[in-house]
Amino acid sequence: MKKPTFRALLLLLALLTVIPLAGCQEAPTPQETDPVTDPAETDPATDPATDPATDPATDPETDPAEEGPVLPTVHYGNSEFVILTRAQTEHLEAIWIESVTEKSSSLHRAVYQRLRNIGYKYGIAFDARIESPSNLVATNVKAGQDVFDLVCDHGNTQFSNAINGYFYDWNELPYVDLSADWWSREAVREFTTVGGKFFTGFGDIGYMSVGSGGCIFFNKTLLGEVQGLESPYALVDRNEWTFDKFEEYVITMDSNMDGDNTGNLNTDVFGYVTGNYLGTSHYFHATGYRILTRKNGEWKITIDNDTTNSAAFDMRELVLDSGAVGFINAFDYSPTRKVFMDGRTAFVSALVNDAIFFAESDVRYGILPFPKYTSRVKGYPTIVSAGTGLYTVMRNTSQENAERISIVLEELAYDGYKTIMPLYYDVVLSYQVLQDEDSLRMLQLIHDNLILDVGAFLGLPDNVIYTAASDASSASLSQLYGEIESQALEKLGTWCDLDELWEVMGQS
């Protein structure tokens, strides 16, 4: 089988069109609709403009992305370009590598070289402030300072600061082309405000745009020891990789392994290990629903319906009642990764980028999309973690500096598209980390089904979603959401009113 290139795998995301948002409404919980028979208006499958048979962007001979961005020839006299970024390793390394050694990976060398090349070309001296950006962003804006040129931070934090009016509208960045293949069309569509403003960039600037996709890794050796158990790859291919089938496999695998029955992640064995957000909440998007959905030009919270409530109970039953699942109530997933790397679980919820950790173990593993709730769900919806790094520009940036920043952003993203993302996908993941051609097909499937749920980034509210599936004392998803619905609608209203707030504050 000829392995597809990363650029080919970007096709579905590259073909998504930008749909302007026409309105927003604080509405009661909407009536349930079937996400299969009543597709969302933003579903690319329903948009004839994205038909690969007619869209010239699908023809590699006419692909304008091969020509790159049209940018001015300028030199900024080695002026400082300050990146404010959090210290979390994988997100930091996706954008900033200060130096390399003989032991540095090819990926890190590429990130490092990208900064050097752009710095030399435009006379830019890159520097990084590595700390918690949130308070510094507020302080910078309130003081009217123009200290930070680019902010890379946790997605939820970026949206919180966007609601506070701290960021620059990317539509006013003259050399950023949000329709280009190196920017996520899904992000442009989902993150654009009601009035058409766009504050949080996402795309090929950092390879975690792919690495933050949720998935399942499985131990091929353990599954192979159970006679008659079909490869999960075949189930995915036949559209049968569903939650019921996954539950069956988890319980079967747990019963075929000898553990100490303590449930201790340090000593026991499990059919599946997961955490309170990574995996435990993925059941929700596996139903085909999103937390926040745009219908008929209005934003509505679509958490509460019969399907999502049923899925929450099913996930809770598997996690808490089956005895086959190891669960950690924390946001540090190194313990669940260790269980997998020790060979003590058949399945583990993870992010795509966790393959780099697993490659350090002796486990023979494969990668799978998170199972869809039922076979009627279209594709295998793959949520991008709301903790992934998003990119923003400070709102008090001067017009002159905005021009400089836009040139650098476009070069960073384009170079990421041309060099770093293919390296990450084709070399680091495909050849060095993933171990068979079936895994490569699964990785393509995961990539093609990536979704960005603006509701998750706004926190509307993902804690209710994972609590409903992981807390034995909690009520149903519907009841939990009912308790905080007023707060959720208030936050949605703030998001919908952001354009008015932004105009009142005025851009300087």
C-alpha cells in the first residue's frame, strides 16, 4: 500500500468553507434531533462547494498552496519578536525550540530551523517568555503595552481572555490569509464570532493541531492472545467500531488477564484505562453531537438530549460498574500512560501525540479512533482537546506591528505546512512511532474526523460531561446540566455579545 502524504490527509479540513455567523440566541434546551438524519448546517458533506469532484483545490497541479503566501520583501533590523507561551512541554516545543544538539530529534531541529530561517529572512530576533500567560495578558492590555507579539496558551484560557476583549481581530492582520491551507478552516468556521471577528488562530503553526486529537491505543500482543477476537481495525473498516463493541472488548480483555483485583493503577491489570477528561468525556462527541451548535444562524447549547444522556450512563456503567476499567480523577495522564507502557492494559485513552511516549516502551501497539456511539453516527468524530495550544495577538498591538506580526504568522504557518507537519506525520508518527500500515490508515481516519467544538473551548461545560460519566454519586447528564444551565447560557451570551464589547473598548 502506498502511504498517503500528509498534505493529502489535510484535504478534508482544507476543503471546509468559511460560513459567516448570522446570529446568536439564548434559548431553552433544544429539542433532540438525530445528528445523522438531521446534519448540522456546517457539515462539509452537505456543502456542494466542498465537493472534491468540482473543487480545484483537490487538483495537485493547480493547488495554490504550492506557491506559498505572497508577502512583502522587508527587513525589520533584527527587532525582537516576543512569544508568550506556557511551559507545557509538547505545546512549547511545537512552536519554540531555543537550541538543538546532536541528540535532538529531526522534528525539534525543524522547529528550531524554522525560527532561524524566518528570523534571517525578515530581520526578526525571536524570544520566548515561558510562564503562565493568563495574568500577563490582562496586565499587558490594561497597561496599554505592546510587549508580546504572539501568545500561545491553553485553549480554554485563550477563549476566556478573548471574552474579556484582550485580543486582536485576525481579519485586521493584513498578510494572514485564513483561507489558506495552513490555517484550519474548521477553526475559522467555529471560532468566528457572531459579528465575524476571529481572535484565536489554529493550524500548522504547531504540530499539536494534529497531536491533540483524542484516540484509543491498544496492545496488539494482549488482544492477539485471545482466540477468536477480531482485530479492531476490521471493525473500524466495517463501521462496527461502536461503544457496545468497545465495551465487549474491554470486559473480555480484562477477564483474560490476571491481576490483583485491587483497581490500583500501580499494580493491577485492566481492560481499559482512562481519566476524567481524556476519554471519559469523549463519549459525548462520539454521539455525533457538539456542545455548541450553530443552527439557522443561531448558537445553541446542545448538551441535553436522549442520546447524550444515554451515552453518559453507558460510559459511567463501563468505567465504574464493570470492574474492568482503571480510572484516574486528575488531569495528569502520565499514570494511565505508564499502565499502557507497562503492558498492564489492553486499551488506553490518549492523544495522538502520546504515540511518542509509547514508542519508548516494548509494547506492540496500534491506534484507533474513539468508538462511535452507534453505527448510525457519521464517521468517527474526533474531538481536539480544549487544552491544545491556540494562538492570539494582543489587542493593543499597533497597526505597524500588526503588519509585522501578520507576516511572521503567515511564514510560521506556511513553513509548518510545508516542512514540519509532513515531518511530524510522515516521519515521526508514521515511520518512527506507529508500527503497521493499519495504524497509518487509522491515523488518516482520525485526522479526517477532527472537530473543534467551540463549546468545549468556552467551557459550556465539559466538566458536567465528564462528571456525568465518572462520578457514581452524580445525577444524570440532563440533571447536572439543568443545575448550571443559567450560568452556561450567561457565558454563551457573553460570547455572543463579544463583538459589541470589542467595539466599545476600541482597538488601539
